[in-house]
Amino acid sequence: MSIELEKEGKTVSEATISACEELGVARDDIEVEVLQKGSKGVLGIGSKNAIVKVKVKAKEKAKEKGSSEKGQKAKEALETLLSHLVSTQNVNIVESDRRIKLEIKETEDKGLLIGKGGEMIRALEYIVGKISSRNCSDGREKRISIDVDGYKNRRESGVSRKVVDAIKRVKKTNEPYTLERLSSYERRIAYITIKNESGIKYDTVIDGNHKKIIISPS
Amino acid sequence: MDRLKELVVFIAQSLVDNPEQVEVTEIAGEQTAVLELKVAQEDLGKIIGKQGRTAKATRTILSAAAAKIKKRAVLEILE
């Protein structure tokens, strides 16, 4: 069973947000289908509202209420690390079958905790993951995922927007285009975006220690 | 500056099998603090990690903590 809802708003994101609010779910937990893109029109004449259709994804069901041993350890470790970095913190834990999500909220220094291109988030994820899976009997297979005030979501939509722009450009100019350096996680988002498009192909090349995606016309 | 040392001690002790053998010496400079980390021989790999990943992540976190107090910090792992 799934819940569906159609919602109107000035822009696609506005409509999506109000749909989330009405359903009481996070942006992560829904699939969005754009039925009509909004446009501003001229001086308010001919403006169109955006309409989106929102579907609540089947939740990865949590095994039981509360969290596993790994989850507990991870939260403690992260809080200790953060106490050396910021003066106020609030760590929220959400556990599913495969992931332990730790969200850092209400902190005064987001930039520090995110790091250059999310570098700090990755370092924290790695260390917290290592610490929490040591001598741990329950929940070892779960991956640790850390986020700072919705950074990953914002970054995700930023990456897919860039990919969409790149695809348009390739189609227009008929010339291959190389995307900027992306982390493995960001590349995954890029591939998902590319797969939805037709008329193009992509290649992944290794450039030093990094991988780059090249989009070219097919 | 003591907080930087505490941070390294916490990370190191949480990763090794012999936490009692973790030793951190701080050589404070005007701008830069050098933190020398010593662990039991058999724990060295745990601190460095595959391809130096653990050491790299530890250095990233240490640098952020140092930046917070407007300093630089260098982590040296002693063999």
C-alpha cells in the first residue's frame, strides 16, 4: 500500500515541501513526479503553478524500536568527537535494516563539520564506523551515515542539477563534456540521473587518484 | 591545546587492542602543534589503516579541531 498526493505550488520545490509537510514525512522518504513545471510568466500574466505527485516510499523497516549496539556506540563516539569540535550539538539517530543515520543538528559551526567538499563528514563517518564496529555483536553489517543539517540532500540535488545541465549542453553542442571530480557517492547520484536520459552515453575515466565521468552524444 | 591531545588519545584508544599503551606527546609551537602518537607494535596497522585511510581521517578531524582554535596541528605516528 502506498500513499499518494498531488500538490500545487509556485515552484516544484515549494510544492514538494508542502506535500512533505502535509504527509508528515521527510524529503528522503518520498518519490516525486513532476506533473507540471511552474513558470513565472510575464508580470504575473500567464504564470503557471507547479504540480507534483508525491508517493511515500516503502520504508526500510526498522527491526525493532530503539537502536542496535553499533548504533549506540556510534552515537556515543560521534558525540565525544563533536565535543572537541563544537560547543553545542544535537545528534539524532535513525536506524534501518541496513543503515545507521546520524544527523547533526543545531550546531553553530556547520562549515567546520562538513569540511571541504564534505571531507570532514567522510572522515567522521569512517572513524565512527571503525570505532562502533569494534567488539560489537549487534548491528555490525549496518553502514554509518552522518549528515550535517541536511547537507547531503542539498549536495545531492546540486549534483543532479549539474548533471542535467551537462546533458543539455552535450545534446546542444554534440560534443562530449567532462564533469567535475565527484566522490563515489556523488558519482552514484550522477549515474542515476544519467540513466534516466536517452540519446547520450557516458564513460568513466581514471584521472590520477580520482574518477571522472564524461558524457558524450551517442 | 590539551583538547587536541585528548582528541587524539580518544580516537587512538577507541581503535586499538591495547589502549593502555597509547601515548601522545605534544610538542607545542607558536602556530603549529605536533602530536606524536605511539601505540603498541601490533596496533600500528589499526591506527594507519588500509592505504592510510584511518590516519588520513584522523588527521582531517584533528585539523578541524585545530582550526577551531586557530592553530595548526600535525599528527606524527611513531613506529
